[in-house]
Amino acid sequence: MRFRRRSGAVVALLGLAALAGVAYALRWRSNPSPCPYAQRHAIDLPRPVITRSRLCDVLDPRPGERVLEVGPGTGYYTGTVARAIEPSGTVHAADVQSEMVAHLRTRMRREGISNVEPIRADGRSLPYETDGFDAAYLVLVLGEIPDQERALDELERVVKPGGRLVVGESLPDPHFVGFERLRRGLERRGLTFETRVGTRAGYFARFELPVSERATTATE
């Protein structure tokens, strides 16, 4: 009898913990915000589905390119992409948290990577010129931005016509953006879906930006 009472208490506690976890996730999802710097160790844990090699397969970074990373955090992917575009390419890494920017700068210096330029910037108002990047990517970031449409406006502005945009998402991130929702939203904007790797619960997807009339005129 005593064992049953203890078992029942354990089950009840586990149930309460699960409910608390769900409530926390729902609250966080309804209030988009970046992962706090205090939790930086969690974002450096291995990512078995959205791996660094898979990102490079989808992004297809090329030597000499100028690439934008929005929300690099501590730089889980940054160094891999930076090495792929050496010797003359540059990764511009824009994060809204100054602590993350400082951490990334230190990490790149420690790893001997010199072609990364970390900067504190909001994805909804990027401090870059129009059509300045060959490609851009953001991983586990889009759902954290309070105004996703504005952030996508900025990405369309700074990436060249015909350039590449890669979005990475994975559960159990509470801000997870499902692939079908992402695809519908970007195709409404005129972007073309090109490829995807992963599963429904974790993926990288690449889209091509439309070629604008300005770009077409320039080539005639």
C-alpha cells in the first residue's frame, strides 16, 4: 500500500511537471523572444537532424560569397559556413543580443576564423545595403522574431535577386515553424522553393529570391 501511494505521488509530480513544461512552452511561443544568453549552453548541444553538414549541403556556400546569418547565437553554424567561403568570402553575423555577439567574436578568434563579422542588429531592421548578400540563413530563429513579416521583408531587401535563403527549424523548439506554413508564406512573396532535407520535425529548406525588374533591366 505504501509503495502504491509513493508511486501515485511520483506520477502526480511528473504530471504536474509536464503540464508546467507545456504551459511554459505555450507562453514562450505566444511571446516570441530570443534564447537568453544565460541559456547559451543549451543552444550548443548537438543537433542530430539539422547538422552543420546538412546546412552546407542546402545553403551551398561558395568561395568568395558574402553571406548573412541572422541570429547566430554562440556560433554553432557560423564557423562551418565561414570556412566554406574562404579565402575571400565573408559571413556577416547579426544577433540582437550584445552578449551573443561578444561570445561569437571570442569564439571565432579562438578558432582562428577571421572572415566573420559579428554585429549587434535586429532582424527587423538590418544595417546592410540593398542586394548586398549572395545568400542568407537563419536557424531556429524565425519563430523568435516578434514581427516575422518585417524580418522577411528585410531579408528580401538585403539578399540579391536570385539569391538563396535557407531556413532551419527543429522540434522541440517552442518557436518551431512548420515547413508547409513556411513554404506557403514564402511562395506568396514570390520566392521559389528549391530543396529541403530532414523530416517534418526538423529540416533545412532553401528558397530562391525572385529576379526583380531592376536586375533584369541591368542585364539587358
